[in-house]
Amino acid sequence: GDSVTQMEGPVTLSEEAFLTINCTYTATGYPSLFWYVQYPGEGLQLLLKATKADDKGSNKGFEATYRKETTSFHLEKGSVQVSDSAVYFCALSDQGGADGLTFGKGTHLIIQP
Amino acid sequence: SAVISQKPSRDICQRGTSLTIQCQVDSQVTMMFWYRQQPGQSLTLIATANQGSEATYESGFVIDKFPISRPNLTFSTLTVSNMSPEDSSIYLCSAGETSAGVFGSGTQLSVL
């Protein structure tokens, strides 16, 4: 079945550091890929998405590129802020979005001033 | 995008009892899903709530334990039946035109 593997945290960085959170996937078809974020005390929010190979999703300074050859969707940000501290989940949806999401375990990101 | 109201936000229940969680969306949506997030774990899909028909359950989840209703395009309920401490989790609903919809704020369930 489908699965998502992402680096486990916590990941601790200083403000303005470069961020990479790795995510790889296994899927039977051609999935859509997502990053969700959960800020402290808040619900899960869609951060960005990509629906086909080589697509780049971007939002709030975060980017991720759908790499079919390496089955990866790594999340990057050039300069993180304290306000980026949150739990980040990589997820995929197979069957053209008709199925529910398969999530990775989540990465807790802590940004120190 | 749609806004979801999920309630209760938390509850503490005795083993053997049942709890029904409600998910109300402020607009009609095609798809609604129910997830479980066990302590320290990721989100796991329980089922797809189908409007006017029986829910579609994922492997490891059965209707007798997690009955789901979806009477219309804006509302769904999940019941956790005959609860045990292993059911202590956060339960979340999601809604949208595809699976990548918005999420409710979750129901934190503790079973004693």
C-alpha cells in the first residue's frame, strides 16, 4: 500500500537558517503530494501541494518539488523564522484525490531566536 | 475554503461507553473523511463518509466499532463504540472537493 516516510524530529534550527525536511513516498499510482502544518494549539492546515512530476508547490516562503525519479517531496525554506515553529506533515493522495490522505509521522520543527 | 466545526473538542469517557463526534461544514462539499491520531503517531484514515450510503472503511477499521453517518453534504458523525483505553486518540474530520480539504480542530478523546 501507499506510504510516506519523513525525517523525524525534533529539528532545531536558529532563526534565518536554511530548512530542509525530507519526505519520500511509495505509491501504486501517480499520487498528489502535500505538506500540511500544525501550529501550536491550532488545527491542521494545508501548506502546499503538487499534483504531477516536476511541479513545485510554494507558500509562505516554503517550497517543495515533486520528484518522481527519486519519489521525494522535500520541504525547503531559505530563512526560517521563530513563527515557523510547528509540526510538519508530508502526505499523499492516490486515485486523483478521491481517496483520503496517507500521512507521514510528522516532523516537529523548533526555531530558536 | 470551507470552515469546519467539530465537536466536542475533548471528552473523557468510561470504558464500554460510546461517543459521537459531529462535523459540520459551512458549505456543501463532495468529500468528508475521518482520521485518527494516536498519541505520538501520525494521522491514519479511518473511513470516507459517503453521502446517502455506507461509509468506506480502511483496513483495520470496521463499521461496528466506528459507525459513520453522512445524511447530507454538510454534516457527518463518527461514533466510537464500546470504548477501551486503546481508543484514546485525537479524532479529526476533513472535508472538501478532494481529499486535500480542510481539517476540523479535532476531538481529543481519553478513555479511562
